[in-house]
Amino acid sequence: MACPYVGTLKWIRMLNLTVEDNWRPWNVDGQVAGYTEKYKNNDFNLTFATVKGAGHTCAEYKPKECLAMLQRWISRRSL
């Protein structure tokens, strides 16, 4: 773990959102690229994602995974 995310998860939980999709791995080229969890509250949706093995500058350390994550977000596909 290069970048702590526990505080972010605590903040998300304070929003009182419902977990729509439990914590699970997301993949790029058949390999685990990170982990994600989806939340929902009425019409509001939030997806929290990590990039495995990346630091504060994810795109510098894991460019392929970050590009895949961005492309999926832009095309509205899930991780």
C-alpha cells in the first residue's frame, strides 16, 4: 500500500450511501489492476477505485491501468 485510502473510505461511509456493488477486484488484461466498490443513494452514484501498486501519481506508476480506468469511465462501462 503506497497511498493510504482508509481515510477516504471513512469519509465515503459518512455520506450514508448504500453499497450497490461490494468490494471486488477490477482487471486489465486478465490481471488484477486494483479494487473497487460502488455506492448509491437515490440518483447519486459513486465508484471508489484503487490502482494496485500505484503511488500518489497513479498515471506515472501504472499508466496502462489508469488509461483503462479512464476509458471505462468515459464510456460509462464498469471497472
